[in-house]
Amino acid sequence: MSDSGKKVFLDFKFHDIGATVERGTASVARLGADFLTVHAEPEVLKGAVAGRGGDKRLKILGVTVLTSLTQDSLAESGISMRLEDLVLRRAEFCVRAGADGVVASAREALTIRQRFGDDLLIVTPGVRPAGASADDQARIVTPSDAIRSGADHLVVGRPIVNARDPGTAARAILDEIAAATPPR
């Protein structure tokens, strides 16, 4: 897939028993993807890491808590743990399983970065330019806030795809990211 020089991100959010996730991840690795999302639960993560085998190009990313969820959403599902604590617990599961990173809101990215340093990639969805519609996202941030919070990769979909001029929208977001990115 990525032989053309482009990165391939498969946001599959695998969530099944370990053996099924292992087989699915092995198929993804054979296809040549660069990133795969799975739910950040111990058995799921172990299956994904095993399924990747020796293919270190494929980065396994554990989805901590969807950015569409709030504390109230968790409570409705019977989860009483604070959202931020749940994100950190699931990030810990990722580290223990040997996953490469997490998918987490930028609202939790700084805490993840402080606790795990550069041990985990942080992919941040729910990124919206100032004034953009939140759509179905509950925990949104601007591109510059996501970068300042420690995100490595941003997921920006609808603000570009639904823009009157997607090219201009994408360039504005890239300019905002560049302005917020510290020099290396």
C-alpha cells in the first residue's frame, strides 16, 4: 500500500478477542499499512502486537477514549472512573503490550506526554480550527493547541473535506501547525 511513498493510516479500531485481532493485524501488515488503530484493552493490544510480528513499519495505536465521549457518556456505560484517569490507564496498557502509540484527545495529550515521555506516539483526533463546527466531537481542540499539548499526528477530516475550498482550509491548518511547532 504505502510503496508509493504515502503513509497509510487504517482507522479500523479493531475490538475483538486477541486471536481474531492477531489475524486481522497480520492481514493489515501484509497489505503494507503504516498505522492501525485498535481499542486499548490488554487482550486486543497483545493480539495486535503479535499479529504485526516483526513488521516495525506498522505502528499499532491504541484508542484510549473516543473524542466523542464525555464523563457523562462513560457514566451511562457504567464506567465511573474519571475520563482522564481512564485515558492514562489505557495508555499504560499500550506501553505494557508494546504498542507504538495512542489515539487520544489533545485535552489528555499533555498528561500522556508528561507520564510516558516519547515512549508513545500521540495521534489526536477531534481537531478543529477556531470557529469550526464540533460536529459529533465532544473534546475538541485547535490544531495549535494539539501541537502544544504534545500530539505527534493530528486527525483533521471534516474541517477540510467539508470546506468550500479544501485546499485553502488544509493550508490554513498547516500554517497554524507550523506556527505552533517548536523548532527541533
